[in-house]
Amino acid sequence: MERSGISRTGDDHLTEDQRQQLEDALTVLVRMSTKAVLRERSLLETSQHRECRDSVLRTCQGTTAGGPDEPSTLSVEAAAKILGLSRASAYLAVHTGQIPRITFGRRIVVPRAALDRMLSEADNHSSDHR
């Protein structure tokens, strides 16, 4: 018996019903395998997309932790995110001297080292009072 130009000499002992069941089972197996591969690929692409997006956001916002390309200063908005403050509260804290700053004309930036020192001192201060 020949089907689609392929000899099927190995399954001559199967009935037509058994052949159909085997073909149906193989079709289901192929569909399941294909879905699993596509799902895995989608998860991998999603994961890679998240990693790339997060890396770009950290770089653009100046909030990378450590690393040779880390900027020495942060925008007030980036410092606000690190401190958990609103933008308005961060600008108020900068203008009252609670957050260290450097001014270049109208541009205000927060020195990363000074912010890290301030947070470290606050952390040490709060642990001393426990």
C-alpha cells in the first residue's frame, strides 16, 4: 500500500481503523510539541524583552547599581524614585537642602555619591536607635 509516494510496508499488519488512530495520535503529538515549543519561545522572548527594557530604563534613569558606566549624578526625578518621593517632594527637598545638589545654570542634579552617603548615614543612624 502506498500513500503520498511513501511506502508503508512496516504497518501492513494494521487495520485501517488502527492506522487512522495512529495517525490521529501522531497529529495530536505534533500539535502538542509545536505548542510547547512556541510557548517556550514566547516565554524566552518575553524574558529577554523584560531584561532589555529594565536595562534601558536603569541606564536612562541613571539608577544602575554599580558598574563602570554608572553616571556620577542623577536627575532629581531619578533621585526621587530611589528615595520613594514624589517629584514635587524631591524638588522641595533639594531646594531646602535636605537632598544634596549641584546646579548647572537652571539644571539641578543630585550627586550619586552624596545621595549614597546620605542614605548610608540615615541607615546607620536608624540602626543605632534600635
